[in-house]
Amino acid sequence: MAISMDDPQLAVRIRAKDPETLQGIVETYLGQIFRSARGAGLNPEQAEEVTQATFTIFIEQASRFEGRSHVRTWLFGILYNKISEERRRLGREQRMDDIEEVVEQRFNASGRWVNPPQPVDDQLHASEIRGLFEDCLLAVPTQQRMAFVLREVENLSSDETCKILDVTATNLGVLMYRVRNRLRECLEAKGVNKEP
């Protein structure tokens, strides 16, 4: 069933646990939630479990949905909490680093790199670079990784990302500075963006 996410009665139908509405929401967001779980560094099996848990909680708690935020925001909030629980369970949560270091030298006021990495022209190296990037992304703390995935991969707005991560806009900016800096340093350490 195709459902309209802009339907004014959507929240009412979600709270009533209308089966067709719930099924439509699951079908609409299943792929996006799974991709985000994978982007957060979970292996396929873990991502599948977290995705399933996200939709289970969504359905169980549907009667509490007030419609003050977009249903996608609510789903990603549940996902973020489930990923955090999974990371704690696996004992892989890492301590966040200090921001004082090279951030101001490497990024401008809008959060963009002052000296961006050079584009990789050779198509043969594209998959190798992607693999190196994924390795680097796995090394950053969960909250930074989720901020990056939500903003840069899923293209969610800053407001929506802040709601999902339960952070202020300023904190989101700090998270994005940190993750970009970590990714750049990691890629540079792996030889990306170095002169031949």
C-alpha cells in the first residue's frame, strides 16, 4: 500500500496501529534504515537485527506517536538508540577525542575542508579508496559515525539529524568537525591524497 507521509491523518492511523499504514511505513523506510545501520559500522547480520528491532519498537510504541516530528525522524531516533545499545553490547564504544587540535586549521567556518582531498581520477582505484574510507569510518565513535551517515549519506537535514541524535545544532557541528577530521587523517595515513 502506498501511503502519503504528508497525510494529516497519518499520525492518527499510526497511533491506531492501522496494519496497512504500519506496513506502508515499514516498506517505505526498511532499506534506508538497513543502509544506515550498515553505514554505522554494523556487519550485515548485526544491521539486520538492529533494523528488525527498530521496526519492532516502532510497531510496539506506535500508539505513542504524536506526529510532532516526521515518522522518519522517529524511526531514525529508535535506530540510533538500537545502534548505541549494540555498540555497547559489543564493547566497541570509543571515547570521543579533543576538538582543539587541527580542526581550525583544516576546516573553514562552514565546516568544509580548507584543502580538500584531490579527486581520484583513476577508476581502478575507486573500489580501493571506498574500502579505505569504509575502514576509516568504522574507526570513529558511533555518534560521530551516525552524524556523518545521516547528514552525508542519507542527506537528512541538520534539524532532523539533531532530533535523531538528541543533540543541539552546535553539538552536531562539533560532531561533523570531528568525524571529517578523523576521516581525513585516517585517509591521509593510508596514503590517500598524497603526492606520488
